[in-house]
Amino acid sequence: MIPLCWKYLLLLGSVLQLVYADWQFRSRPDLSPPRLNITVPAQPAVEKGLIFVAQYLGFKEGSSGPEQPAAYIFEDNGELVWSSVGHLAGWIADFGPTVVNNVPVLRAFQGILDGPHGRMYGDHVLLDEHYRTIKVVKPASHRLVSCHEFQVVNGETVLMETPVAVPIDLKPFGGDDSQNWIVSNGFQEVDISSGKLLFEWYSLDHVNPEYSAFPLESEGVFKGTSSVDAWNYFHINSVDKDDEGNYLISARNYAAIFKINGTDGEIIWQLGGRRGSDFDVPSNVKFAYQHDARFRYRSPNGSIEHISFFDNADHSAPGRSINPFSRARFVELNHETSTAKEIHTYQPPDNLVTHSQGNLQFLGNGNKFVNWGQAGAVTEFSEDGNVLFHAYLDSGENRNVQSYRGFRANWRGFPEEEPAVLPILDSGENLSVYVSWNGDTETKFWQFYLQRAGTNTAFSLGKQKRTGFETKTSIDVSNIRSKTGDEKIYAEAFDSQGRFLRRTVPVAIKSHLPDYLQQSSGGRLDHADRIFRAQYPLGI
């Protein structure tokens, strides 16, 4: 029989091992990214590229969010490539790559989220390959902008959602004398370089609130008694543009998708909704509370159109589900027969229900990349629907982590910041060196050096193949250290062709770690006790 004290020590040892594997990076203890829970590892048929998400606390009551909400780039195996900590501030959403003026850039919304009202206040920013903010893109006409859309058109203009609360009499829609505010959801197309307004559209000018799928209520966060709780009857969450200059918008709270004339703003057609659909929608195409509607194809004579969208089929507000799980949809619209037909539906692993958010990305090789929004997961499907990759956005216990959108794309990052290095000497003469470079995609191996104090003399300590975000090497320095022991260590980064990229600053060798770092040897500490209370939200 094992003595009770030994049982306790064994148990303590197992706990310490868990902590040991789950904390900050040694060279960058300021970074604590979520650890992806990959349930279907990337198959050979996945599209090449990195994964772009912006994780933040979900809306589930009593759940905990990521330790460090931020925008992140990951490899397929879950290795971190870049954390936006120190680059972007506040709540971050709609993070991913795009192309502006033929130059690859990153886009992100940063600001403040008002979760209960489904609103956000902030700016859309563009970052270059060095992760420097090169442009803050603002709407025209003194409008506030939301995170819901930042769709670049032909590398020169951008589509942004610009909701505005306006006072009107809501009694025709079931309101009383105290209910006088409604949100007129709109969008703008703006020239990125000049900021010039090219087109503007608002729902209240064209769409009757009477047939909203989110009726006016006497209580709650959208009761319409002020501009803050204005009735959000329409709720645009995506805008797209075709080569004829017309627009496609997703109206979540109308449970409908609209095509808008790009000249006069008139509605060309409506798909779905309580009333007014120009197409017969069969049961296998029926959808609701959708996101991310996109043009995909139009026949030469215009009689056939293909669109895609993310079908939430559920809402953050209770009692509005139309399907047990959410779906990514690819649909054909026939204008001669006025019918909608399913081309393909991509169903989620684990029958995920996404009350809000989500998107469907068409990849270059035919695969489809789906971000499940509030459900906190991403999946890559083959064209015919086989799951090639699936991951949840955090592995922590009781975590409820979500990302408004998620993408897979190629990206090359050349960070402006220098790499970080940390050398630790154990009780003997074995030196452990940890090195990382946040955002770097090019380094293939590291060369390490020992530098004598007060001199420029450096001794090569050998090289090490890069093994992930943080690379560790162990070196016997017993034959090259001086008696004073005041040497410094630095590292140099080289690419696949052996070209020098960057050098760390020389850092003094430490004989021990600070107390707060002695609990682990890499990874992140899981703050499972950090519980946040979420309010009932509209969702975004």
C-alpha cells in the first residue's frame, strides 16, 4: 500500500506536470495565446496557408474566455505565428489578410464591444507585412462603423457597415408612446486612399420593419426607448459587390438576403424572410439569422446566380431556432423559375449550433473553410464535404471562446520588432537558450553566439533548426565560459536559403528563472478559475 503522503506527492507531481505544459513562452512571457484543440489534424488535401482568427470571451453564462483575447495567426498544428498583443488594442474582430493596391496587408477591427446590443465602436485598421499600422479606414458622413464588414473591392475601395439609430414613431409596429428609436442599418463603399464616399444605402429607406424576424418587444435590450436600445429590426452583417456594380447584403434580423442595385439603391431581389421573398425556398434551403452572404457566380444571361452564406439557423435570443445545428450553404438562384436550390451544405462536426457570427470561405483548391462563430471552432472541408481539418479555438476547461470570422490564407510576415532570446544556465554548465520572433514566417534555423563581456568577441555555439514559435537549444558551455561568468548570448535568424534576417540583442546569462516563471518550461498557465459573467446578447 502506498502511504497517504506519497499519494499526495504523486498527485501534486501530476498537477505540476500539467502546469509545466501550459504557460507562457520562456522568451516571451508576455504572450499567452489560446491553445487550439485540434480534433481532426490537417489532412494532406488541406489548402496551403495559415489560420487567422481573433478569439474573445463567448456569451455563455459563467464561462471563461481566453487568457489573452487578441488576433492570432496559427499553423495547422496549432503553433503560434503571430499575436497582436502590443500591436492592436481593445476588442478585435474580422481579422484576416486582404490585398490593397496590389499589396498584401492584414485588416482588423479594434475597439469596444457592446455585446448585449450587438454593437461595437472603433476603427478598421490595415497592417503591413511588418505588422505596422499603415492606415485607419473610416466611413464618410460622420457615421460610426461596426466590425461587421470590411470587404475590399478590387484592391481600391472597401465596403463597411454603418448603422445609425434614428427616432421614428414605432406604434405602427406594436410600440407605445415611449418607444421611438430604430436602427437603420446601412453600408458605404469608400475609396481607401482618399476616403471619398462612392455609395451609401440604408435599410429604412427601402425595407419595411413590419416583417422583421426580430419583432419589437416592450422589454429587453432592443425595446426602442432610446438610441442605445433602438430596435435593431434589420442588422446587416455582410456586404459584397459583383462585377456589375450591384451589392449583396445579409440582414440577420430580417432572416433574408438582398441584392441591391448599385446605381439607385433599389432592391433587385430578396431571398428568404417572413414576407417578400422573390424565390420559392424549399425546406432543404430554408435558413435564418445568417451571416456572410457572398456572390459566387452569374450565368452569361443572368438567369442563374450562385451565392454562399453562413446559415446560423438560430439566434442569440431564445426560441428562434429553425434547425438543430448551423450550416454553411451554397445555393443556386434561378430567375426564370423563381426557385432556390441547394448546391451543397456543409454540416458541422459535433452538430455545432452557432447562435451568432460565422463565415464560409471558398479556397483556391476548391476546399471550403468554415468559422463557426460563437461555437468557437473552425473546419476545412473538401469540395464534396469531407472534413479535412477541425479545431476548437481554446483547450482550457470551461472555456467559451469565439471568433467573429476566421480565414485560411497565405501570408509572409517580416516583423519590425527584433527577436527575443532568454539564456538559462542550470546548476552545471548546461545552457538552455530559448528564442522566438513574433510574426516571423521566414526563419528556418537559428545560429547562437556567446559574447565576452566588454568586447565584441563572439563564439559560435552552433545552430538549431526552428521548431515552432519558440525554439529551444541546449549547449554545454563548460569549456568556453570565463571565470567571471559575465558573458551574453545572442541569436541570429536565417531563412531557407541561408540568408541572414535579424539578430537579437545580446542578453546576459541567467543562473535561474524568476519565481513566477519557475512553475513551467513553456506553454501557458491555465487560469481556469478566471470566470466572467456574460449578459444576454443579441450577438454579432
